[in-house]
Amino acid sequence: MTPKANPGDEFFKAYTAAVHAKDLDAFVSLYDDTVRIFDTWDRWSHDGLVAWRTMALEWFGSRGTDRVVVDVSDVRSSATPDMAHASAFLRFTAVDPAGKPLRSLENRITVVLERRGAAWKVVHEHTSAPVNSEGLKAMLKREPA
């Protein structure tokens, strides 16, 4: 991520490309060694890059020949010379090798980035989905505003 570019926008561009390509190295290169992730799925947190890399390896490996297209919307971000944050809505759509959509879900994401030399690295990421108060189930489709 270049110093003049918006770190949040640059993160989301690189994130979507790495996920679609199932490029583990490109994906984990976005994160600092000390990253703390509050993910939506299965675990309370992932502490450190080794834990996050393990999650990504399992996620990308579970896709078989399918790919995941990540659509990012409503990005809001701000930056100082050494720290940035960004939030957005993400739609993850699994597609078959021909590009046919198979299934999708949506969630929310907030990232905190810090400058590490010439690069920006995520030091904290939080993904979430609202929980329906009546059924206590995660709502994985965004309701129109």
C-alpha cells in the first residue's frame, strides 16, 4: 500500500484479489505478525499471524475448485500518517469454475492498520453480523436501509 493511497481502500482491493485467487501469501501479507482478529466464524479470536494463516489455509483449501468473490460496499475510512481505520460491508459469493454463483453471505468488517516502514499492516480486524433478537441467529444477508 503506497503512502499517498488511502490505506483502507488499498486494503480492500488487495484483500478481495487475494481471496479470489486463494493466494495465501498475498492474503497474510496484509496483516502484521501481532495481529488480533475477532472473526465471525468458529473461534473467539485469532491471535498472531500464524493463527490467522492457519485459518486462511483451511478456508482456501475448503473451497475446492470454487472461488470466492468479495464485494465491498460503503467503505468509510480515515488515516493519520501512522495509523488508519476502515469499515465496510462485505458480500462473499462462492462461484463455480464457470463463474456461476453458488451461495453468498454478508458481514461487517472493521480494520485498524498501522504503518510498518513503507507498508500498512492490519493490526486488528473485527468482523461481525447482527444477531436477530428473537431467534438468536446471525443475520447473514444485509437488509436494505
